[in-house]
Amino acid sequence: MIERLEFILALAREQHFGRAALACGVSQQTLSAGVKQLEERLGVLLVQRGSRFQGFTPEGERVLDWARRIVGDTRAMRQEVAALRRGLSGMLRMAAVPTATPMVAALTTPFRARHPAVRFTVQSSTSHEIGRQIANLELDAGLTYLENEPLGRVTTLPLYREQYRLLTAADGIYGGRERVTWAEVGRIPLCLLTPNMQNRRIIDRQLRAAGAEPAPLLESNSMIVLVTHVRTAKWASIMPAALAETFRLTEKVRAVPITDPDVSHTIGLVVPERDPMTPLVAAFLAEARAIAPALAAEVAAL
């Protein structure tokens, strides 16, 4: 039964029978037969079939929800039993929105010092994708925005408030200012993240509220691309204060606070809403909770 539920989860992730079978390490015939056996056992059609996968039936969506719970609990049980034998170990799978990636080390480094047998994978992703992957048991934790957009069924821990800076040439427009308004920022050419990133949607809303229509000269889903352009002192961008500090800009570039209004958004840790949590996730959440006050104070002081 657990194996068949794993097949359903793989289908939800991959949206394709062949790729789902590959992800499960079985043939497509074996996966299709397993799903069919599950349908026969439950007495309902779960998957809409045609020449290709067409989605889940309403009954299939409910079974998918239960599959996430059952498979998640099964993995938690196995991990807890393993932890009793060997101590905390295994792989912690994380993702972070691009603007929060520099903060990941503040969480993983002390956690690794306490649990040296744990390994990590960390990827940069959109807030929407983080929510989707957590729901499908592809991630153990995410670093993302806690406000503005739906998060799904997750447990959240606020970590710090993201504040915004105009990164611009020191000898260019607004380069000599102590602060600048959102309306003023809206009048200059910018390079920004792509619209599928929540940080970009936040900036767009703020610029429109100030009477400007966002029209960046360059868009990228990579913060490295934006920063390398800004460092030439020929481009300007809007970035979180913590990110600007991490990249240690040259003397030719300044990070000017954006005010009128002062805008900030909460960045936090999200993990699957499950009781009990896996030992790995529970320990990581406890470590983050202990670090959060100092991290919030450090970012607020920038």
C-alpha cells in the first residue's frame, strides 16, 4: 500500500507516467499497474487517463491528500527509529527564495555543529515552488516570505524582516542621498528579479502605489546576475538590506534606504505541518527558533 501511495505522490510531482515511474525506480508498466490496483482496492477511479496523464479525479485528489499524510508519517517513523539507533543523521532538503539564500548558512552551520552526521541540499526557488515541493514531500524546509501570498499547510517560524535598499552608483543619481523615496526610485531605470519571484511582485506593488509603472531594463531570476551588473556602477537595482550587506559592494556603489513609506516583509522558515514531525525537521526547527532573535536583531541593525 505504501509503495502504491508513493506512486500517486510521484504522479502529482511529475504530471507524467513515464517520469513518475523513473522517479520511483520502476517501469511505467509497474507504476500503472500499482495505481490500477489501488483504484480497485478503493473502488474509485483516481487518475484521469487518455493518451497521457490528464490529472486526478476528485476522489484522486482526496486520496492524494491522504497519501501525503500517510507517506509523510511513514518516513517520520522510519527516521525516528533510525535516530534511536544511530543518532540524528540523513539528508535535510531545503530551498530558499533568492533574496534569502545568504541567510541559509546562519541556520545550517550551527545545526551541523550540533549534528555532524546530517547532510544538506539547498536550492534557490520561488515561493510558489517551495510551497508545492513541501506539499509533495520533496522538501523538508523552506526559507520564504510568510506574508502576502498563501503558504499552504505548513508550520511557520518568523526569522527577520526584509527591508529594501536602492543600489546605485555613488556618483550617479541619488548616490549621494541618505535616503530615497519609492516615487523617486520609480523614475530611474532598474534591473530586477523576474516577475515569477515574490520579491519582484512586492517591488512592483510598491512602485505602482507610488505612481510608477515598473519597466526594468534587465530581468533575471539570479541575484548574482543583478549584483554583477550593479557592481559595474552602470546599473541600479532594489535589493534587501541583508543581501546588499552580504555582497559587500565596492566604493563605487551605495545601498540607499528606501522610505516614504518604510516597507518590510517577514522572512521565515516553513516546514510541513505534521504531528509528529520527522526528528530531522523537529531538530532543525528547534535550532532555528533558538537563533531567530539574534538573527532578527542583526538584520534590523543593517
